[in-house]
Amino acid sequence: MRASAGAITACICLTFILPLTFRALSDLGVMLIKWWPTEAGQRILDLVPATRYLAPLPGLGWFAVCTLVALIGAISRVSRRDA
């Protein structure tokens, strides 16, 4: 995005608002929350693992993989556009 306000709004929606809308859905929402990267990575902070989420280490691993994919995508886009 070219506008920084739009990019910030998109990031906030993807990080905070979209998982809240997943909770309003029934079984599909539970599955989406389980594999959503920010929710999966947050499981490493749980003292008692919940059964409906990923376990702490696989959740952290999934978060790291998603972060790496996003970082590679961002680097490739910046290198192509700002060359």
C-alpha cells in the first residue's frame, strides 16, 4: 500500500479485529483461530495448554513459518519496486 494510514489500518485489522470475528463463527471459527498465526504464536505464553489450540511449540513454529513467508514476500516486493 502506498498510504501509510491504510497500511497501518490493514495491519491492525489482520492482527486484532479478524481473530475477533473468527470467534463469532462456530466450528469454522475454532479451526481458523487454531491456525491463525498470531493466536498460534501466543500459545507459547500459556501456562496450561488449551486442547482446542495448537500446542505451544508447534504454535510458535507455525508463527515463525508464517512470519518468514511474510518477510520473504515483503523483501521481494521492495526489491522489485524500489530498484
